[in-house]
Amino acid sequence: MRLLVMVFWVLGLTSAAQADPRTISVTGEGVVTAVPDMAVLTLEVSEEAATATEALDTVAKRAQAVFERLEAFEIASRDMQTSALSLNPLWSRDRAPNEAPEIRGYRAETRVTVRLRDLGMMRGIFDKVVADGANGFGGLQFAVQDTAPLHEAARRAAVADAKARAALYAEAAGVTLGPVLSLSETGAATPRPMMMARAEMVSDGGMPVAAGEMETRALVSMVFAIEGGEE
């Protein structure tokens, strides 16, 4: 009987501790912006030919010319990557309803992803690689090379925001804010373009490109003890 009473007594203390409202729980958000210092281009080289060998050979020669042009811009080999390579048959569309489809040729395609660590290299690079054989453009993305300082700054800002909120709530409630009981990160985002930002224009007289700014966010949850207050 004594053991059973002690068990209930311990459970009662645990329940009371869990129900103790004398804490302040807040979330904090930190936002840091930075101007991109790197661009990622996706170039495409494709060709249609009567045979698969001919299509692949032509694409290989044009892709090699593109790589050589990029090397002429002093782009390191680690910043160039073949991101896709495909070969597909081209089926004849002119056939009778009961006639089996026939292969009329082949289409070969490759994609080259390039990291430009100097945005100034974008000036003139499009015209050069197109002249060398790139006949498609798969996209352009801006990025920040070293994201660690951005994440650190965003996390510090998130903690400062949470502490300021907790202090505000404690003052409004007429209590004294105590020490931090727990802190956890609830979200951290990689740098992403802002919808509206200061534009850094990169142009050589052709298509203007706006680099804008990248935004890094961090979210934290913090629980503070309450040291005193109104009864």
C-alpha cells in the first residue's frame, strides 16, 4: 500500500510540473540579405541526325567546343559539369493507320552546368558559347559562394528576436524574465532570391540580367523561466 501511495505521489508531482505555467515560450526569426556573387548557368547542345552515331558525334564536337570556350574564360574544371546526356529516336509521323511506326532519325542532347564565380564573366559569355555550338539555354540561377556566415548571422538575429519578444511579454505581464530553459532551431533556409530587391545589373549591351539579393532565414523556439509576478 505504501509503495502504491508513493507512486501516486510521484505521478502527482510530475503532472504538476508539466502543468506549471510559469514559463514564457516564444519563437524568433532572423533574416539576412546578401548580394549574390555566383551564377549557375545551364547550357544545352542538341542535334538531330539520320543515325544515332551522327547525332552523338555532332553533339560531342559542339560540347567540346563549348568546354574549350569556357576554359578560355578561365573557368575551372570543377565548375563545369555534364549534367545530362540523352539519345532518343525520332518517329515518323507520316504513316498509314495500320502501318507500324518507323524511326526517321535520332536526337542527341547534352547539358552543361557552369558555375561563374565572377559575375563579370557573364558579359559576352552567352554570344561566345552560342557561336561555339550551344543552341539551348536551360536556365540561370544566382547564388552565394560562402553561405556559412549568412546562416550564422541569421541564427544570431533569430535568438536576439526571441529574447526581445520574451522580454516584451514579461514586461507586459508584470513578471520577471528568468533564464533560458530550452532553445531549438525550428527552421533554417538556404539563401533564396528576394521577390523585390536592389538589382545589380549585368549586361554587355544585350540581355540585361538583374542579380538582386539573396535572403537567408532562421527560426528558433525558446522557453524562458518566470522568476516572479503577480499572484
